Amino acid sequence: MARHRAQEFGLYGTAFPWQSGSDGSEETPPELYNHHSRRWLPDNSWRQFHVGLAIAYNAWVYYESTGDIDWLSGHGSELIIGITRLFASLAEYDSHDGKYHIAGVMGPDEYHDGPAGQHGGGLKDNAYTNILASWLFRHSAHIFNDMVEHQREELETRFEISSQEVQTWLNMAKHMYVPFNSDGTISQFEGYDQLEELDWDFYRTKYHNIGRLDLLLENEGDLTNNYKLTKQADTIMLVYLLGPEGLVEELERMGYSIDHDTVQRTVDHYIARSSNGSSLSRVVNAAVLAWLDPDRSWGSFQDASWWTWTTPRAAPPARASIWAPWPVPWT
């Protein structure tokens, strides 16, 4: 079904659905109801092709954790190569900047499904999508390294993989475009830096629970696409998966030079502009801050625990003033 879905889009490889039916078909509803405005709104969540990147990432981490080369040469390769081919067909080369670009997608932040001033259409160059796609291209090109000769030959034959295709993956990994804001932080997507700042105090005062800013802004005759805000961790997810130093190294492989301070400022930028509309957002923030700022991490972890077990309108408890030992689950 994932291969069939890719073909429906005119793409190659496998496109796993955002919300899967029992048969693997896409079941994401085309609309959602806003109980504030009593209007039906388009739901473009099906554009979250990055779900495939998560599947490929998990497949690779499973192999690294188990060393199961037989699984990698079988089911693992089928997952990883199919998803790699999907993103290779999504990426387009621009001869003007010598970079590959990915358009028409939605990142983990479901508040932005298109450019400012319009519903839908997808985003261009979502940083999370592009950087993980680069990571995937590089790992897929090296998928044969640990295999014995007969496994490599079987894999090349089964998927009709040529040395030219593998070289293309390496080239894409090296030349994938990443947008940056004017202050040097990683931009969530191309055009993000030109968006307006939101009056957070107004919406917190009027609605109290701002977890679904997309519905609140639509009720006000506005769009989340117009503002620098996020529903949940998006760019920050790169730090969650790769770690601060891992993200620095990954960008260096892509030709971009950033330092630890840039990672810290990037994380701070998006935490300050998130409504944390998903309970998982605070968990991700806590994990990332455990690397960057342990005191703040503990507070975020407390918030995540509190919001999981109480209603969104309840006030969180007073935070601990010092870092306390805690068996954090992400380690």
C-alpha cells in the first residue's frame, strides 16, 4: 500500500500514510471541525511525509542496537531503500544554488501547512525533513558496508540498485538545502523568518488553553501560517534524534557550519514560540534540555508529567528550584 500511495503521487519508492488504516491505506480525514467557529477546515496532515523518515530512522537504530545483519538485508533494507527512493523523487535540484530542495510537505508542526496567507499547498524546505532526508541518503548509501558478498548481491538484484543510484544518494546527502533565520538559527522552513510574531498574551488571556492555536486563530479570521509559532517540537526534533553534537556534525557534512551555541539558540527560539499543543512536545523539550540546560529540563519534565495526568486548564505545580536526580526515560 505504501508503494501504491507513492505511485498515486507520481513518486517512486514507498510513501507510508500519516494515519494508517488496517490495510495500510491513508485514512487522514480531509477536513476537521472547529468547535469555536463552527466551521469545517481543510486538514492537510497527509502531507507529513516525514513519517517515512521516522520509520527509516527507527529501522536503522534497530539494526545498530541488535547487530541483526540478516534483518537489515531483508525487511530492514526493504523499508529503508523504499523510503530513500521516495525522498529522492521528492527532492528537486536547483542549478542556481547547487542544492536539492523538497517542497509540498508538512513538518511535525501541524500549524503550518502552507505559505503565509493561504491554507494548504505544503511548505518548501522544512529543515527537519531536509536534514533527516540527508541523513537517510547517507546511511542508505552505506547500507551494504556490513553485509557479506552474497547479501549485497541479493540486495542489489532484488531492488535493482545501481552504483549510479547510490552515488546520487551521496550527492543528495551532501547538497540538501537547509534554511537559516537572519540570527543564524535554523529556520523551521523557507520563509519562516519573514512571518509575524504572535501576540501570545492576547490569546492566553482570551482563551486560556491555547493548545489548538490553529482553531483559535481561524475563529479570529486569521491563520497560523502567518506567524512564528509551532504546535509542537519540529526543528527541535533534530536535536532530540541526533543530539547537539550530532546535529552539528550532520550539518557540517552538508556544508553548513554551526556551533553548540547556535543549537542552543535554535532550541530556545522554538520553545519560546510553541503552544505545546501535543503532550509529546514537552517530553521532547525535556529530553533536549537535558543536554543543554538540566535545570530547565527538570521543569519541562515536570510540566510534561503534569499535563499528561491532568486537564489542560489545570495549573502546573511549582517547579523544583534545583536539578534533582531522576531516572529520565530517554536515556
